[in-house]
Amino acid sequence: MKQIWFKKTGWVYIPVHVMGLVITLLAIIFMVPVCMAVVRNGHSVTDDLYEIFVYGTCTAFWWKWVAEKTSV
């Protein structure tokens, strides 16, 4: 039996199970200190965006992959 953690609504995946919420919160919790460190050590807005892009896209990719595999 397939466990449904997310529900696809248009282009957005909404967590409908506790594990979906946990995955979403883990992604956010991971990105907060990354963004804080980048902004603290950055020299310009462009440098900050380039550094955040790498971590943000990887995190978003894995979150979306989990959401796709566990959605209706």
C-alpha cells in the first residue's frame, strides 16, 4: 500500500501527512542556517544569490522528488 504524504494541487505539493510535514520542515530548517551563513559572509547581493542558488536548488530538487514519489 502506497503511503500518501503530499497532495498535488496544480504546480504545488501540499503536505497531507505528518511525514510530508516533517520533510518540508527539514528542508526549511536546513536552508535557514545556510542562508544566514551566506548573508553573513557575503560581499554583495549577487555573491549571496550565487551561493544560495546551489543549496536552494539541491534542497528543492530532493524535496520535490520526495513529494512526487509520495503524492496522489
